[in-house]
Amino acid sequence: MTAAASSDADLIAAHAAGDPRAFSELVHRHRDRLWAVALRTLRDPEEAADALQEAFISAFRAAGSFRAESQVTTWLHRIVVNACLDRVRRRQARPTVPLPETGPGEPVSPRDAMSDRETSLVVRTALAELSEEQRVPIVLVDVEGYSVAETAKMLGIAEGTVKSRCARGRAKLAKVLGHLRNPSADANVPGDAIERRDAPTRRHLEGR
């Protein structure tokens, strides 16, 4: 079985057994998604890159102790999130760096391109306005699709805490992003409305 055809668990086991290619394949497989989490959490490309590197080093060293009590992707996300939160706690206050606008190619219509960029900026700015404790669980639950239970394990907090932080964060996002769903509507929409956000808004939250 080739490394590319192996499961994540197989790669972890192979790495622990001394296969020099196994961990590289695991990194290649999940790097983009883990980078997105780090970038949304820290809002600074340099900080995110450093945190991701630290996380991969930690995962490389700790792979031998992986006990398959969770999915490998959950384990990796937990290490990345912890690395990000460690940097948040350590760093001193400094000006934030805007998230880069990424995406393959340009839309056909220049007007659509401008609208797309404006929506992306609004969504990213809204996320940036959340506190770290609210933004991280929202990124994991609403953007990455992890369950409340998985997120609680990653962050080392109670499930009820994850729910309450997500609820408060969603309420703030709903007020800021309400006009994206209905430009003529009052922005003070119910807090759970973020759960039913339209496709364009979700696309920008996920960085697609």
C-alpha cells in the first residue's frame, strides 16, 4: 500500500515505526485545512505560519503516543489550536495584519468580483471583531464542521462553554452580517440566524 493510499491512522503508525515519508504525507494531506484554522484564529499570516510549524513539530514528536481515541484530523486540529492559543497568550499587543484575499482566478463579471471582495472583507472583519474565546469555537464548529463535543476536547473546555461562546459569537456576527442576507432588513436579527446564513456568506467564512 502506498503512502498516498494509506489511512491517516496508518501513516501515524508508520511514522512511529520509523517510516521517513509517512509524516510528510500526513502534513501534505492536511496542511491547507490546518493553515486555514491557524490563520482565522490568529489573523496574522506570520503568526499563523509560526504556530503551524510549531504544531507540526509537536505532532511529529508526539505521534508515537497517539492512541486513536479520536480521529487523526481532530488530534492535529487540537495541536494546531493549542499552538495558536499559546501564541495568543505570549504575544504582545500589536497592529493586526489583514487576512490575505485568496482564490483561484477572477470571476467573469468585474462587478461580481468587487461585490465578492466587499463581502469577504465584511465577513473577515466581523470574525476579527470577535474575542479569541468566541472566534476559535466558531471557526471549529461553524467553519470546520466539528461537533461541539470534539471542539470541547480540542479546547479543553466543557461542551456547555463551547455552546455559550458560539451563541454569543453568532449573535454578534448576526448583527454585523445581517445585511448580507437581506440588505433592507434590520441588522439586529436573532442570534441563531447565523446558523441559517446564506451560501455566499458561508463561502466567505470558509475562505472558498
